[in-house]
Amino acid sequence: MTDVAARLEELRERGLYRRLRLIEGPQGPRVLLAGREVLLLCSNDYLGLAADRRVREAAAEAALRWGAGAGASRLISGNMEPHRELEDRLAAFKGYGRALLFGSGYLANSGTIAALAGPGETVFSDALNHASIIDGCRLARAETVVYRHNDVEHLGSLLRAAAGTPALIVTDGVFSMDGDVARLPELLELARRHGARLLVDEAHATGAVGPGGRGAVAAAGLSGEVDVVVGTLGKALGSYGAYVCASAETVDYLVNRARSFVFSTAPPPPAVGAARAALDVLEAEPERVERLAANARVLREALAAEGLAAAGSTTQIVPIEVGEAEPTMELCERALKRGVFAQGIRPPTVPEGSSRLRFTVMATHEPDELRRAAGQVGAAAREIGLLKSATIAA
């Protein structure tokens, strides 16, 4: 047995082996999986725009006019009109002076954090931040200090202990595995008091929370005040890629120093065209954001009625914590047999002992089908003994 085969076997024994599932057709509230229609409750296509006719047509038109790819990095010959137009739109949408496109959310976070934090500086990172933030901290040559999840008192004590050291505070706006929201006003107050920068990742907030879907920063009334806002085009905006919003000076610095920007081919015109069309739809139809929030409430209430509590979640991300990896995946497979596709999430994505079913709602789901789905998941949990008289709490 090779060392790779042995490592794979260890993953299987620990219940951590992953495999790819094939979706046969476009994204939507229902999809074909292995030839069978199932309710999709693990997509980040929160507003149902990935398969929207207007978005698809915009991608096709951009491909015909500008080509399938950009051909080079933005600093070589890949800087094209669609990139600048979308950046201008995103900056205005978010309330910032400038925006800068990246190839993905992972590239945006890792490149931006590593560029903004250097030797002799400190990055303060929430314990439940996304992996792209964690890896950005690792790439930075600064010291990384992790503060307890959403614990501003703990962060304050750490900042006081590091007084005099240039600092960057980094947090998710909406936490991707828990569905709760960062305490942004308090974080910004701490940042200002200690002379630190604040970076907020809005990947799961843009298009999903805040006025007109402008995100958690806008919901807190802090548009233009938080130093750096990162967002994605691949979730609620239904396309692919990411952006950073900040001051003109900060964006200029990232153009020069963010390695994931400097050394990456520019985002392809079809993805850029699709994202711009999705932004048009979002601004014209803000009721999609309201439907998303309403659907999330329906699912949380229906799961709670089954004894499956999603404590802490206030957004479209609704996790049900099971604990260990094996029963989590058993519940995932039992629910799937009943026509509900909600992916089981295991370490290293979440901490040991906190494996969960992570439900994500879409604005295009119907409330009744969400209630039925909760009933099917509850029945599956009872089948395998996860639900008796006690509830499963997230």
C-alpha cells in the first residue's frame, strides 16, 4: 500500500473521506442527482441567479464580445473594460471609493491579508473564520492571534496586550458554517481605539443580508467605514470570482502587493458579465433578499418543530450540529434518500466533535417544500436514533 493509499484509508476509517457528487443540470432549488430529483439545500446560490436567464445571456454575450478568457494577468494585458465596469459598480453598491476583482474568494482573502500584514505586525482572527482567511494569515509574515468566536471582550484584551503593534482585525461578516453575524460595530470601535485596520469578509452576506443585499457591513450602518470589505461573485451573485472594496489608496497598494492578484490571470469576461447582470437583477429586485430571509425563518422554525435546533443562526445558513462525523454522514445519506440534499460538514472544515448538516436556503425555494424537507430530515434523524426526547443543538 502506498503512503497516499494509507492516508485515504485513514480518512475512510475516521469518517472523513469525501467524494464528488454530480449534479446533472443547472443549479436551482431542485436538481437532478444520480438521475433523481432532490431538493437542494446546500447551494450558495442564495438568490437563484446562477441559472437566471438574464445572467446566462449576459455571460454568453460577454463571451461573444470579449472572448472566453482574459489572456493574462491584469498587470500584463488582461485588464479589460468589463473588469473596470464591474469594479465601479461594486464600489458604488458597497459604498466605497474603489473595488478590485480577484479570481476567487480564496485568492481575495489570502492575497489581501498577506499584503496588508507584515513582519512586526499582528493579525487578530476570529476562531471560526473561513479557511481562506486562515490561510491568508499563514501566508502573512505577521504574528497571528486567534480570538474566541464573536467574543469582542476577548479580542479587546488581546489588543491591549499587543498595544503599540500595528494590527489587522479579520472576521467573516456572516460565518459560513454557523450562520451567525459578526459584532461589527463593536469590532470597528475596538479597531479605532487601538489604531488597527478592520477587514470583513462578506462572502455569505452580499446579496443575503443588509439593505438591498448590501451585506452585514451595510446592515450595521458602516458602509465606507470598515477599512476593507471582501466579497464573492460566486454565491448570491451566481457567477465566479471575488472583489475587495476599500479606499483608492488601499486598492492601489493591493494592485502592487497582493500576490494572488499580481500573479493570476484576470477573471474571464463571461464570469464578469454574468456578475454584472446579477448585480443588476439584485438592485432591480431587492425583494429576493426579503424572500431569502423569510425562507430561512421558515426552515429554522420547521426544523425546531422537529427537535432540530439551529441555535445561533440568524441567516440563510442553518446548521444542525450532530457531533461526530459518522452519524453526521449517516443522517446526510438518509435525508438524501428521502429527497433532501443537505451536505454533511466534517473536520477540518469545522472543529472536531462539531460535525453538522449545513442547510442553505435559496430565495427560490417554496415555504411548503422547506417545511416538508424539515419533516423528512426529522424522520431520518429518528431512524438512526439521533432524535428521541432530546434535541440536536447547533
